Amino acid sequence: MSRSVSPNALAPPRYDLRQINRIRWLLVLLLLACGLAFSLLLVRAPATTFSLAQQLALAASLIAILLAAALICRVSRRSLSHQSGEINRQQQRLRQFMDNACDLIIAFDDDQRIHYLNQIGRQRLGLAADEPLPAAMEALLAPSQQQLWHNRTCLLGVAAPFEPTVLLLRDRQGGEIQVDCRISSDRSGQPQLHWLVGRDLSEKIAADQQLHYLANHDRLTGLRNRHSFTEAASQAARLAQRYHQQLALALFSIDHLKIINETLGNENGDELLEAFSKRLHQSVRETDLVGRLAGNQFVVLFLQVDGPLAVEQVLEKIRRIIAAPLPIAGQELFITTSIGLSLFPQHASSVDTLIKTAGDALYSVKTRGGNGFQFYSPQLGSEIKNRLAMINGLHQALDRNELQLRFQPKVRLDTGGFDSVEVLLRWQHPELGQVPPGDFIPMAEESGVIGDLTLWVLRQACQQCLAWLQQGLPPVRMAVNVSGHQLQNRELLLQLKTLLSETGLAPELLEIEITESILMQNPEAARTLLGEIRELGIHLAIDDFGTGFSSLAYLKRFPVHSLKIDRAFIKDLEQSERCASLTAAILAMGRSLQLNLIAEGVETLGQLAFLREHLCDEAQGFLYSTPVSAGEIAQMLSNLQNRRTAFEVAQAAPRINTGLRQAAPQTP
């Protein structure tokens, strides 16, 4: 247990050594004077004046006086030596205390000359222990503090009080140290000294700055948090209103982040958020404000915009930067974003409202599958209400038998027949009517119902395939589209095994379609799962190929059987040489990998001729058939069986659905 040093131990002595020394010499002189007087008396007095006894007494008295004087000198010398040592020890304690103090201690006189600087002061100011002290206080002060120092210390010599002041001192390297200063004066000696005690505020200022940073920035990404962003954006909005300028607020959300977290883990998900935030911050101007409002919601306020068209151009640049692969967990990760936009002052007059309207636009993009952007419009309010009603209805759609399956044949271009159909889900809402899949599928993914819906579709497709076989119809492969949520879920493999076991369906009659963009979000995990699914004997197809970021190097790593070219390429085949060249390149690449090639969205004879010329294997679209019921597919299969050759059907006109029923080709 440490002992505390009493303040009295450091106090100066209560006696004056100079006064004691004077008293000592006065006593000695007095005794010597007495001795001298006795000596003169003995020498000059006649011999008869004093008897022998008296002379001996006087001599003895003289000797006693001399001995007393000597004794006084010896004792006083010892006392002074002891007192001097005690004073030196106390001075040493005081100096040690000041040198070990946490504060800077400086002693200076009325002429600003420095007489003392403690060790901590030397360390803070960058002075070596053996280095001479600076000549004057001005040498320790930052240039900006000279006048303030003069104003505060000019009257110290006349006992004027010093008001506590925060000063900037300058160290040897030219840096500045902020110090909280107190000064007291000592007028007991010469020269009179003024003692400055200064507390270094560097650590406190750094701690305050750190607390302020943490209170205003997101800890993971370092971007502004909601509070800080809202304050800065509100100030920008006031300036924009004063100078009649436009602002644009964009909310960014990474698509399928939940799947990435579930697959790679939250730690890698956080790494993705950090990398995304850096790219986002680097892709905007320095004057624009960037923040993170929530876990998967980033915000950018674009200042001084020229209108929606200028904002769209900026967003396209940002999306290209973000779309580049990110190295996460030892692999390249491709991500897409959904973006909601709102303009100031057209859509909102305050930042909070601006964020809300941009959030409505973001929600609208997400419900359409994400990977896009949209500006806010007043109509979004009613759309959001309808979507909320759909989300609530989705949870009850299975129990109320509101879901139906439709089937669209994939026609072989060499024979004109078909041995595969795509299974499509339809929802007949009791109040909203027929709900397009593009509306309710994203909402099912968002609300977590997609797993139940996919399992229901798979089961119904397997049962329908068996029903056709029991009717004596030829086998037809059932192609079911699986969402990204399902692909990243290890339960999908177990569900497929269970389903095949329960229904008894041959695995080669089931096909799983996965969109290219979902595959490229986590290529390694997708490749592993697809390999396990293929080992079951199930066919695999990449859907909407050409809309993602995969290359030949990536494509050959996926264990798939078929490649479906996105309808966006087929649509403009006859009008755009670029689309035609891209489609031809995709077909050539697919053939080099020995994949079954399927074109989606075929609607014209010109498109069909192009696909045949470039050796496409199958075509799917309104030229042949719209999605139809199970009964109509059964009728088509029956008609095909009754026809002598499928080639005659193709020559009559490539329209399986209408041609087999002696009807005209359908248009979209």
C-alpha cells in the first residue's frame, strides 16, 4: 500500500537560517568580549588586588567562557548542517514532485525569462533533459497566441490576477499543444517568479473528437450516420432554397444482401458493406453528401443538380462502378443495387420527407426484382398500399387455392415438337384480380414466402408430369425457376431429394432454372450446390443469360445443361445489328460448351429464321404459344402423337399451340 506524502513535508521551514546564524555569532562575540575583559582585568590589576583564589576563579571563568563559545559554535554548526540537509531534502522532494507531475510547470520572471521547466514540460515541448531552457516565454508560444499572452500577463508584476486561459504552445517540431493554463506569483524572493501550471488538453481533445466522430458516423463504414446526414442535408437544403437550386436524394440498397450473409457469414457481409461504401463514396463528387441510414440502406445527396436527366447519367456511372466484381472471402462477388430517387423541392420540402419519398421509390424498385432505379411519383403511394395488400394476401394464397400453374412449351427447332415446358406461377387475387408474377414474386422473396411458394410449385409440377404420363402422353421435362433465396439455402437440396422420393418422378424430368445474376452473386457457393443437384440427375439451366456479368471462364465452371438467352436480345434482333451480333456470339459460346441453347421471347418469323441460321436448339415465346393450362398442354402432346411428323407442323407454321388446334398464330 503506497504512502501519501503530506503537503507539510514539502512546505518550507518555519525558521530563518540567516537570523539564527547572526544570533550565534552575537553570542560568540559576547562571550569573547567577556573573556577579553577578564583577561585585561587580570593583567592590569595589581597583584595585591586579587588573591590567588580569586585569580584562579577568574582564570577558570575565562576558560569556561572560551569553552562555552567553542561549544556554541560546534552545536550551532551541527544544527545548521542538519537544517541545511533537511532543506535540501525537501527541495529535492519538491523538484522530484514537480518533475513527475502530469502538468507542465514553468517558472518565469517579470521580464518573461524562463527559470524552470519540469521534465513533463520538456517532453511535451520536445526539449532534451540536458538542453538549455528557451530564453523567454515567447519562444514557447504559438505565433497566434503572442498578443493574448501579453494581454493576460502584462500586469502580473503588480499582483494582478491571471484568468485561467487555454493557450497554444509550440513544440520543437513546430506542432501546437493546447494547454489549460493557471498562473500564481511568488513575491518572496528576488527575482519575483510567476509559476505557470498547464494541463495538456491533447488527449482530452482527441477523446472528445473520437466521441464526436462516433456519435456522427457509422462505425462499420465510416460514413455519416442518419443523425449527421440529416443535419448536413438540412443545411444544404436551406442553402439550395435560398439560391433556388435543385437537390437529388438517392437511397441505395444492395440486392439479396440477406442471401450473401446467410451464405458467406455476417463477417464477410460486413466486409462487403465496407467495400460497397468505399466505392459509393469514391464514385460521387466531393461536395455530395454520403451516409448510411440503416443496415442495407445507403444515401447520397447530390448538390446543385440540373434535373432528372443529369441525375440519371450520374447514376449510370455509379452503377457501372458498383457492378465491378468485389474480392470477398477469397472470391469475386458480383452485386446489384436498387435505387430510389427523390428531388428537392419538387417531391419534398424537408430532408425527412425527401428520405421517405426516396424510400417509397426504392421499395417500388425492390418489388420489381431490384437492379434498377426509379424517381418518386405521387402514384407510388397507392401502389405501395396495393403491394402491402399483396404481401398480406400471399401468406393466405396457398390456403385459399388462389395460385395456379401455367405451362409454356420450349419448341425444338429441328423437329418442331417439344419435350420440355417452363412452369409459370399465376395468382388470382380475390380483390386485385390477376397479379403479374413480376409484382408478387419479388414481394414473396422480401416477405420470406418464396420458400413455401417454390416448394408448392415444384410439388405441383412433379405431380402434373406424372399425371400426363398416366394419360399415355410422352414424357415432358418440367422447368421450374428457383429464386436466389432458394439457391443460397442448403435446404433446397434436401427438399429436392424428398420431393423425388415422395412423388417417384424420374429426376431427368425435372429441370431447375437459375437466373445468371443470382449465380454471379456468389459463384463458388452456387457452383457447389449446382454440382450436388446435378448428381441427383436433375437438369440445370441458366435463365436470362446476357443480363449478368458472367464470362466464358465462369460459364464453363457451372455444371449446367442448358442456356436460355434473355428476351431482351431476341426482341431487337431484326432492328439492331449489335443485338444480332451479341446473340450470335452467345450462341457460338454455348455451342462451344456443348450446351442446349434456348431463346426466350421469340415472337416473329424473322427472329425464328435468325435462330435457325445460328443453330439455336429450342425457342420459347408467343410465336408458338402463350403460357397455357395443363389441359391445353395435354391436347398439344396428344396432337403431336397423332401427327405423322413434327416437321410438317413446323412447315405449316411454327405455332404449336394454335397450329395444332387449327387457329391463327397468336401475337403478344
